[in-house]
Amino acid sequence: MAIKKTVTNNDIARAIYLYTKDKTGTHLKESLQNVIKFLVRQRLLSKSKEILELLNKIINKEEGIVSAKVSSVEKLNSKTSEGLIHFLKKRYEAKDVVFEEKLDSGLLGGLRVEVNDEVMDLTMKNKIGQLQEYLKRI
Amino acid sequence: MSNHIVENLRKEIEDFSSQIKAEKVGHVLEVFDGIAKVSGLSDIKSSEMVTFPHGETGVALNLEEDTVGVIILDDFTKIQEGDEVKATGKILEIPISDNIIGRVVNALGVPIDGKGVIKSDKTYPIEKVAPGVVTRLSVSEPVATGIKVIDAIIPIGRGQRELIIGDRQTGKTAIAIDTILNQKGQNLICIYVSIGQKDSKLRKLQTRLEEGGAMAYTVIVSAGASLPAPLLYIAPYTGVAIAEYFMDQGKDVLIIYDDLSKHAVAYREISLLLRRPPGREAFPGDVFYLHSRLLERACRRNKEYGGGSITALPIIETQAGDVTAYIPTNVISITDGQIFLETDLFYKGIRPAVNVGLSVSRVGSSAQIKAMKKVAGTLKLDLAQYRELEAFAQFGSDLDDATKKQLERGKRAVEILKQPQYAPVKIENQVVTLYALTKGYMDDIPVEKIKEFEESLVGYAEQHAKKFYKEISETKIWTDAGEAELKKTIENFKSSFKPL
């Protein structure tokens, strides 16, 4: 008897990606309709949000796209964003970088970059926090 | 003065360099009963430390495909859904230094006795693989507990793991405390790990140890009954990490886990909350490993690897004397022997209520000092025969002389092995008393006068057999000359002994 394996959201997202990967136009439309039908049949529509998020991640990974959330006090100037794009492309060996910018005055200065579950915190707020910890220790 | 402070502060700030690094983060999906489910944290290791926004510490236990199950080691009421969780890249560790001696710390090594912070420059991981075979040495040095029945019949050696098992209220903790109290000047650092005990009981115990001057070489690790299960779960590992710190300096350490039944229950709670499949008595499948990896860290290391030892005295509380339950059988099989305490004996007035027939020490006899081995050799057999004959004796008085003699000897042996709490006996005095008993010098003393005889004999021998005492305390060997002196002293004493 075959071992029954639990199918995770990640498995479904990957299957959808592989099924629709090279399709365009009406083929793609048809395939997507099939995917929806499958989700309805398997009663997975309630999980569609998570599956979509995972699908997005898989597509980004396969196509070499890095999606970064950048928080700063002011809008980034072109020089900074270019430098940042260059850095992120090199670090993640990506072909393309997509920014999602967010303004937050609470950061006091500097940048905070989030890529997937990795965070680079270059904000003033973080540095002051570190200094506080350091002074507490000595 | 204020200028000086400003100058110092400026210097420290100048020296400070902030570290910028990419950190792995996740977000809290749900939080309940000291457990958090966290998304993200893709490269996290098992047992890795994580931090929550308000500085709470957690440990990753369950690594699943999309989520991580984290146990929270601080107050979890401030943690909310969506909070950012940072991975630290470090396995859980505690700060440690020599200053920890005499202190009461919690399961994270933080002092809770109100005597200020413990300055420490080192950290020790709480989970560590036990020392390997080549680094070990067999047990050959004794731990003197000061309790006659244990030192004579169930001796404990340095590096041994001896289980103390019994129902509630049979004197399990009392044996542990008496052992700690007896270690004054014995070069043994004691660590008492309290798991799920009442805070009032711990306070009483701490006061007792302070009064006895035992806190000068003792550390108490406390995870009280009011704390969440994750802290109870890590407390014994914290204790053994402290013990390893001292063992690494070549010192001998005694560690008491009071008690491992509550530890197993805390681990069961965590496992069920993490949705791990329950097994027998609803304990998870790895509950044996939980205790075996802890107790294997008790060992005696050879000189090339720095020497030192950790002796472990785990305590297990049984329900209605049932030693065949899951946790007791597990721990019995892991340890090198057990001291079995019985309610019936306790209420009969035989205290410590040690059941001599069921208690064993598998490696301790090689650690027993020669003199004690000589005098206590036949004691266990005497007692076992006495227990057997005791049942027959109730049927009538038609007993032959040999049986009667054995019964009388047994009665006196039981009487001699009774000992009040907080009254440890020096090993030399134990040897004198047991010699007098096994050689039959007490056979004609009435049972109710035995205690009086013992006390007077010990006082007399200390004065009149000084050479023998010196020999035992210094060389620990048994010589014919020593025996002759002891024999003469006892005979002299007996001829002058007049019970009150």
C-alpha cells in the first residue's frame, strides 16, 4: 500500500506553477480556470490567499526576481535606490529587483530592507537600541 | 565627579561600533500557553535561541515546512500575533562564572535571590553531548552522604547517578539535603535543581542550607510550580551546564534534580501543545531520551581530559509505590542504582525509610572506603535475613537459638540505621558503630538502649582510639593494628557502660 502523504500548500503552489509555466493566451486562461476548478473541488478556496503568496514566492525564485520591502523616513533618491538595487542583485544573484517602498518617520533615519525572511536594519532607531544594550552591559 | 562620568560615557560611546548584519526574522502566527507558532525563520536550527520584540527569549523546538514551534522562556503575555521574531544563530546558553556559588538562579541563570547581578564573562550551552568513552574513568571515590544506611549499604561514588525514588512524604528531599549538608570541607560543589516545587518549600530549604553553612558551596537552580512548562523543561539542563562549568575546572560536583517526574510532566505538556503524537501515559516518544541525555552528562573524567566529576542524584516521585510506571522504569534503567523509600517504613518510624532489599548501587561499592567495606560487608545480608525471619517470628516462640540470635541482631541493625534529619554522621563514627554491631558487641544491649549506647560509644572512641581515627580519616585503609585498637576500645567502653 502506498504511503499517504499530506499535500501542503507549498506543494499545490508548486504544482500550479509547473502547470501554467510555459503557457500563454487562451491556454493560460484555460489552465487557470482548471486550477480554480481544482481548488473548488478540493475545498481549498479558503487557503487561496496563502497559496497565492507561496506561488508568488516560487515565481520570484524561479525567475530570479527579488522582492524587497524598503522602509525609510524619506523617499529614496535615485542614487541610493540604484546602489541598493546593485547590492541586492549581487547578494541574491537576482536578475531583477522589485521594490515596495514604505515611509516611516519612527525609524529616525537610515534604511530597513526586508527580503523574504531576511532583514537588514540600517536605521538610526536600531543603532540607538544597540548602543543602549551595549551601555547597559558595561 | 559628573565630568568624570560624562568623560567615561563619551569614551564608551566612541568605542562602540554597531554591527550591521542581515538577520533572519519571522512573524508570530499564534501564541498560547508558552508556545508560539512562527512563520519565516527559514534557516533556523533545532534548539536555536530566538528573541521577541520585548526582549523575551524563546527556543525553536518544532521545525516544520512553513512554521516553527517556539517555546517561550519568559512572560508570554505581551507577545502578540504579527510580532517580529529574530533568530540569534546561537543554541540556548546561560551566563556563568565562579560567582554563581551561593546564589539562587532561575532556569536561564538569572539570579532571583535579590542579591544583585552575577558578573559573568562566559556562557555555557545548556544542551551538550555527553562526554565520550575515552574521556571517562570508572567510579572509585566516594561521596560521603553522612547517612549511615546509604554509606554502608548503598554507597555512592563520584560520577555515579543514583536515583532516589519513593512516594510523596517519604523523605526523598531530606536525603538530598542531608547529603548537601555533609559536604562541608569535602571539595564537592553542590547544585540543587528544583523543578516544579512550591516556592515556600524552596525558601525553607534555602534557609536550612544557609543555617548549615552549606550555601558556601551550593548553587540553587529554581523553576517553581508557578512558572510555565518551558522553564521547568530547561531547568535541569541549566543545572548540568553549571555543573559542567565547574567540572571543566577539574572540580567534583554533586547535582540533585528534584524532581524528574515533574520535569517529564512539563515536557509532556510542551509536546502535546506542539501537537507531537502522544504515547504511553500521553508522554511523547522521546521522553526516554529527555532523561538519558541529561543523566549521561554525569560522569567522572580522567586526568588527561581535565579530571573532575558530576555525580547526579535524580529524584522520582511514585504514585502509591508503583515503580513500574513509565517514568520510574525509564529512570531506573538509566541510573546506576536506586535508593527506594517506602511509606510503610516511614510510618513505622524507620527513618530514612530506605527499603534495603530493593535499593541497590551498581557501581558504588568500588568507591566505598576499605574500612567501611570491611564492616558493612555482611550488613545487607543480615538485614535481608532479618526481614525474612521477621514474618515467621510472629507465629510463635518455637524458634531455635540461631534464628533468635539473627532476629535480635536484625532488630539492633534496624535501630542503628535509624537517623534523624539534619544529623549527618562522620564516616569514622559510622565505621565504629557498624563494627560494634556486626561483631556482636551490641547483642546483649536492650534494643531501646541501642541509641544511647551508640552515642556514648562514639564519644568514647573518639577520645580513646585516636590512632584508629587518624588512620581512617587520612589513609582510609583498615589495618590489623587499627582493628586491635578499636576492639580494645569497644571492650573497655562496654565494661564501663551503664545505661541510664
